[in-house]
Amino acid sequence: MTRSLMTRFLIAGLAALVLAAGGGCGYRAARIGGEGSALADKTVHVDIFTNKSYRPNVEAVLTNSLIDEFVRREGSRAVEDSGELTLSGAVVSYGTAAVSYTATDTVKEYRATVTVEATLRRTDSGQVLWKGSLSAYQDFPANDDLVLQQNSEEQAIAVICRRLARELTLRMSENF
């Protein structure tokens, strides 16, 4: 095994460890949403999303991406325990499909797609403030090496989850 390949494995392993460690409880307070937003000056608890897809761990990556997105934005505070609002949801589907081929008809690139449903509720009354479904995709290179192929797919999932988290928080923070 070459030194650069070993370095890639080490980096991928460390990234997976960081994602797994971040999947537990305990996250920082942050603010999200502007004036007039459903999230303005509210505390929000993010439930761990459920996974209805066949792909393991995608729900943890999405939940962590949502928490990170709340931390980056201003307007309300994300809390570990019950807040004024609760965000819950599910990864409804995950799939991959070949999107490009070489001249010899070998798959060159795949597309990963994740679809989620989310609901923002008042914790005290259960009143639904926002509900929706979103989907996002990311292309990633095909590789003959199974480990490198898996790493590429996991990186694509991380990009998709960050994109979905950004879009979800934007939609929830709109004035409606």
C-alpha cells in the first residue's frame, strides 16, 4: 500500500471517528432566524432524525449537520433538552445511480440522493409551525477500490446533509 493511500485511510478513519463522536448528546447554544421568523428568539431542540432508508448512519450525519447549521446562524438557541420548539423528522430515502460513463461503458460517476421530511412544532402544544419534504443530491466519482468508493460516497452524503440542513433552516426561518 502506498504512503498516500495509507494517509487517505487515516484521514477517512479520523473523519468517521469525529462524525461518530459528534453523534452523541451535548451541543452548544446558538441563535437562528431573523425578526419575524418562526424561530426568532426561540429555543429549539433537534431530535435525532429517524432513518427509513437502507443506508446506515445517514440520519446521524443529517442530525449533526442540522445542529451545526443552528450553531452557525443567529436568531434562536439550539438546546439539548426540551426547548420551546422541537425539530423532528426522517430520512425517507437514499439512493445512488450511475450518471456518467467512460468510452468503454464503465461507470465514471454516481449520484447520491437523500430525501428528508421534517416538522417544526411548539413543544408545549404540539402545534405544527412548519412541515416539509426536501431532497438533495451530490455526484461522486466511481472507483475500483471498494474502500475509496465508500469514502467518496460518505463524503457525498456529508455534502448532501449540509445542503439539506442549510435549506431546512432557511425554510423554517422564513416569515410565514
